[in-house]
Amino acid sequence: MRLSEHIYRTISSIGGPLVFVDKVFSARIGEMVRIVYPDNRRMDGEVLKIDGETVLIQVYGDTRGLDVENSSIIFSETVKLAPLSPDIIGRVFNGSFLPMDGMPLFIPEKQSPITGFPINPSARARPEEFIETGFSCIDGLNTLVKGQKLPIFSAAGLPSKEMAAGILRNARLADETKRFVVVFAALGLTFREYSFYRTVLQEMRTGFVAFVNMADDPVMERLLTPRFALTVSEYLAFELGIDVLVVITDMTNYCDALREVSTAREELPGRRGYPGYMYSDLASLYERAGKVKGLAGSVTMLPVLTMPEDDITHPIPDLTGYITEGQIVLSRDLHRKGIFPPVDVLPSLSRLMQHGIGAGHTREDHRKVSNLLYKYYAKGRDLRRLEAIVGRDGMTDSDKQMLDLAGAFEQEFVNQEIKRRTVHETLDAGISLLKRFGVVVE
């Protein structure tokens, strides 16, 4: 036992994953503890609440076999730390940072708290370089910029898994001389989904680090997984100077885990039963993306979430939209048409796009091509309502042309199947489409 550890045998009650310990004279929120079972099994836990001399502990695992009289709690006086080393690249871990790839854990060079360190707003650098995802609907119309947080809003039955896999495989930097790593955090996966992503990781050409939380893993591990991933990302970016893209799927599973823990703690529920602090909790994750002045690396975030009942006003997408800089919205109508990725570009938005496109970044005509595609596609989509009323034969030739352009835009520009396009191929495809329908692109 280390001198800083304190052992207590004063457990008063056990409720699910929660343990109450009395007569604790020294503890702090977030402190890590070790629970020793009567059969000498050991499980980690975390201090959630302190009320006088009573401490509430969340156990990272199953509490079966734990009893009040014969179990003990060891307080460590340390918070949860992530082991860090350059050797982490290319490895796959579970949500508790234990290897899943059959290799031993690397020798850490340092350890860092998984809560991270807030970036001083005055030290944030302005995002100006784009990251190429390979999808025209993102690269051409909703460009992802280094240091940005750009969520993907999906719905049940839509191919967000395949889209995330495409981004994992195809994401690139415009400047290929710079180091680039993808950090992938998967939350609440089924075994089938894990098998799918494991194949994707084996096919990746860029460096990666993966954290996988399975559906049958402890709920608290689901809350730890993105924090481990972001702590590793900050280390790679701000200490090793690597540009990092963090892909997290699915944040809805994270929020459901947050609600489950809040319910177990008997906290007053907010909207749809989610805790009132869910906004600040999500912000503590999303705001870890960014660039820092004077440092070479960056952390860019692409969280994927499933909108319950296709409701974009649901608390999860609603609060996410307040924190992040835009959104990529998937469409069920486009999915029914067989279009992949089924991105509805009209409600989609990248608020930092203007900083990462144009001469010196993508191409000088990027903004003009993007604006023209938006303009004429929006006209065509609007005319579809008129077509439903008067029929195609009752429309003018120019209106029919806009309808055809909207259809061609979806089938030829948005639809890519699995094929990757560079940003130059994306812009060329947009110009070719516009010229085919008589639109002048100067």
C-alpha cells in the first residue's frame, strides 16, 4: 500500500453500481478508489458525491459479490489518469484503456488526467486548413476545417456506420507532409458492429488509435471512453505536433449512459429524463477540439449521433448543435433512393468552411461553385412541391430543368457509393454538372 492510500471498511449500502461509504475523513470529487471484494477480486471506482462524511462511489463494473461487512474501499488520492506514449499509435483498447489487440500495454512516458486541460480562449488559433474526407457533400459544400467540431446527425436505419467507416479510411490532409492520426472512439457496439469496424481499422492507411466500448461493458466505461480518446488526442496534437481527427460514434449511447447514471444517483431529471447538466457535460468533451497558437498540432472532432425518432429538436442533437460549429444531416428520403452517403446538404452547415477554402487551401473557385450548387439545388427541391400539385406537364421548361438538375445533383454529386473523391475532383464534378444544365461558372 502506498502512503497516500486510505482503507475504509465502512460501506453503509450498495445500490446497483453505486456504493455509499460512511466516516470518510478525506476524499475529493473524481478521486479514484479500489474496491476489494470478499473473494479478493478488485474493481476500480470513482467518487461521485461527497455529503459530509458520506461518500458516493460509482463502481466500474459488476457489484455482485460485494457486501457491506467484508468488503473494503481503498482511496488513492489521485484522479483517473491515461498512460501516454508515441507507441500508442496503431493500437486498439477497450473503454478502460486495456489492450484489445492481443499485444501488451506499452510503457508510458507520462500520465495525464482524462478530464483534460481547458484551452484558454485567447490562446485558440483560428482554424484555417481543411481536412479532406473523400465525400463531396462534405468537402465541397460543408468543408471540415482543422480544429473544428462538426457532428453527423443520423437516425435509426441510416448508414452512419458506413459513413464513419468511409471517413476513417479516406480522411487526409491537404499537406501530406504533415503527420496525421485518426483517433476512433466507439461507444456501445454490438459484436457485429465491432467486427465491421475491426475490418475497417485493418484496412486503414493512416495512423490510428481506437477505443472500443461494447454494449455489454459497464455503463461507466461508456462515459470514460471518449475522455480517454480525447486525452490521447491532446497528447498527440499538442505535445507531439500531430494533426488528429477524432471520430466518436455514437454519442446517443453516451448520453443514454449519462442518463442511466443520473437516474441511479436519484438526481432530478431534465428534458426527456436526461440530467440537467448534460449540456455542460457534452461541452466538456466537444470543447477539447481546437488549435493552440504556437503549437503545430490540432484536434478536430467528428461526433456521430443518432436522433431518436428522427427528431432534430431532441435534447441530444439540440444541445450538440449549440456547442458545435455546424452539422451534417443524413436524410431518410435520400437513403430510400439508394444514395450514399444520404447527406441532405440544405440543413447541413459548416460554420468554419469559409476559413478553410479558397486559394491556398482548396481552390480559388470553391466558394463560387459551392454557392451555385446550393442555389440551384434549393430551387429544384422547392419545385418538387409544385410538381406534386400540378404535375410535371404543367411546369415550364426552365422549371423542369431545375428539377432535373436537383435529381442529377443527388445521383451524381452526393451519391458516391464507396468511391473516394479528392476536393479537386469534387469541384470539377460540380462544375461539370452545372454546365450540363446551362449554368455559367466563371
